[in-house]
Amino acid sequence: MTSTLPARPARPTPTGDRQHPAPGGPAVLVTGAGGPAGVAVVRRLVALGHRVVGVDADPTAAGSALATAGATVPRADHARFVDALVAVATAHGADALIGTVAEELPALAAGATQLARAGVATWLPDPTAVALCCDKAAFARTVRAAGVPHPATTDTGAGLVQVPGPWVVKPRAGRGSRGVRSLDTRSAVVEALREDPSLIAQTRLGGREFTADALVARDGRLLTVVPRWRDDTRAGISVKGSTFDSPVVTDVVAGALEAVRLTGPANVQGFVADDGRATVVEVNPRFSGGLPLTLAAGADVVGTYLTGIRDPGADLPQLWFTPGVRMSRYLAETYSADDGSPVPDPCETAQVRA
């Protein structure tokens, strides 16, 4: 996997405005339209002029309101999940699917043949790679065996002797900041692991936290790595950050992705210590919630990924980005009536009375 991907200063590509009118061609189905990653993917595809169908188990998902059309489907653990996706795709003429929820990937992989028969193309990572990324204990063993810097980790009280403190305990299978606790005494960590066997314990890292958005081609070529500082996070989602260029970070990100043999979109989280050393904490096999910053910096990972979905043999380009692009996230609203029809935004449609 190629890891030499320096940033190239360039004017960022605007992502908020539609670049051309939406065509009447095939639509793109985007799952997880209620999450930050789903919303970002929907917005980018709409800005590129695609017809987009946002689907989610939540009928009030914001991304569904932002898409060309929206639909409600069961959760991925429901027996009819793929059947529902096929029905929505058929109804709206979708020929491609982008999943934005890691927990959905096993169900999508199992249903890929059914989706293909319905004319819906997918590009899904190997289920083994997904399983490694979603199991933090297995991920730790895999990347450390590959020589990728990773914090000492254990899922047993007995193994804690090899994990220096201070510590962070977190669910073995989880995302965002759900269930994450910082602990300063060994006894507290042992007790936490005893009470909940699904937890792991890691050495708590210092330094500056980063996320790197990446896209890996089907043949393992690393198309881009866009590191960004997580300057402020809320509920595990970056709300303030800036892109930066670092060969050290790019190398460890490339090593982690190669170790788990992941293809497609990924976001890699880690820390840069005060001495400049970079350590990877986890890899998520999906687009990130902070994706808008990567798009604003000029790396169109969404459009490139869609090209690779629709044309598996496409020679996808290397994507460059501009370092030093800053993001400050704010709240926004969508409105709809009881029947699901959109209601105009009062902040955009207010009229001055004579």
C-alpha cells in the first residue's frame, strides 16, 4: 500500500452549492441518513448533482430530508433489511448504494448478491476486515503484530499488568464516545473489567488527537489520507478542526489500513505525541462524521468512491487536499409535515413586509 501522499496546496472544491442540476439518471441510495456521516454524504452527492435517496430506520432522519427523496427501512439486524433496500432502490431507480454505518456492513455484504440482482452496485470491504475494525481487542492484536504503533490494550484483568496507566476503558465493540471512561487507578480498571466483560482497557495517550479520512482502492492502493486535528469534539464528533500535512501520520495510517486489509472509505483515529510520534487508536470502516472538512479541503472521497462503485474497473485518481483548512460546525434544521413533505426553512424564505 502506497503511503507517500503529501498534501498539495490547492483551492478547496466548494461542497455546499449544487454544481449542476440534478439529472434524471439513476439515483444513489445512502444508508444511515440520520447520522453525521450520512448527512455529509447526502449533501455532497446532492451538491454534485446526483439524485439521492436517503434511508434510515428513523423516519425523521435529517439526511432523508436533505436528499432528493427519503425512505424508512428496518435496522440492519432485521431479517428484511436488504429486502427493504431493494424495494426502495427499485421504487426510486437507484443503481448504487453507499453505506455509512459500520454495523450495517455485514448485512450488506451478505445481501450484496441480492442487491446486484436488483441492479444496485456496491463496493463493500472484506467482512474479515470489518470484523477486525469493529472488535477493538482483535484490532489491537492485529496492528501491533504488524508493527503499527498502538496503545497497550487488554480485555482481561490479568492482562492489565502489561498495560501501563493512566487508562481508558471502552466497549470492545462500540463507536463514538459511548461508554468511554478515563480511569486513574488500577483497581478501578480491574473492577470495571470484572463488572463488564465487553470492555477493554488501554493506556491513555497524551498529545494531540487526530482523525485521518482515507480512501483505499479495490487493489489496495491508498488514494488519499487527509489528516485533521480534532480541536473540539462533542459526543465523539469533531465540531472544530483543521487539516494538516504529516508524513508520519500518513505512514501510520497506511500501515494500519494495510494491516487490516481494508478497502473503500475509512477514518483512522489516533494521537500525535509532543515528540512528534503518531499512534493509531482505531480504524472505522466507513466515512467519518467530520467528512465535510475533508471535502472542503478538496479531496472528493465521496464522488470518487461512487465512481468506483459504479465502475469496479475504473482507474481511480490520487486525491490531493489543502492543509490548513479549518472547520467550525454549527447546528442546522430540517422541517417536514406529518405526511413527510418538506416545509420551507423560515430563515431562508422570510419575506420583508411592506
